[in-house]
Amino acid sequence: MAAMHRQLVISLEDLRYVSIECPNCNSVLTLDMQKESEHQKKHRLFVPGLCTVCQKGFDSAMPYVTQFRDIYLTLLPIASKITFRGSMEPTEISSDPV
């Protein structure tokens, strides 16, 4: 038996949208990291402080998503040269004939 390790490779230029799940109501907010929404322009915030569905506060770590976006915008000119790699579950391949 041999084990193959599948690898997930994502280019930075493919990461345009970020989705944030509300810890209270589980609704999902998807934000475009390249274009500012009207809400972002008006409030100068990338991630709103409150969920747009239940109006409860997001996790206290959300400012880090804004920092990630700032870094993303800085790296955008060389995004095609940057990739993220991750391991997926190994898949076993049987050497026995089927």
C-alpha cells in the first residue's frame, strides 16, 4: 500500500473574498477584499462591528481580518507569485488489483 498526500495550493490572487460567520446567529457575511463597499467607505471599517442580521457583536479578533486585508492589498501587485499550501487528508491507494 502506498499513501498519496494531496496538497491544496491557492494563489494569493485567487483569494479575493473573505467570509465571516456570526458566532450568534451563524449568518455569513462575505466581503470583497479588493473593492470597498458603501458601508466601508462610510464607516471606515472593513469588518462591521455588528452582525448585519442579528445586530450582535462579532468576535474580538475581527480587527485582525482588517489587518489581513491591509497586507493583502499591499501584496496584490505580486499576488501571482505568492501561494498558500496546505495538506489534505492522505488517501491510501491499494496495490492490490481490484
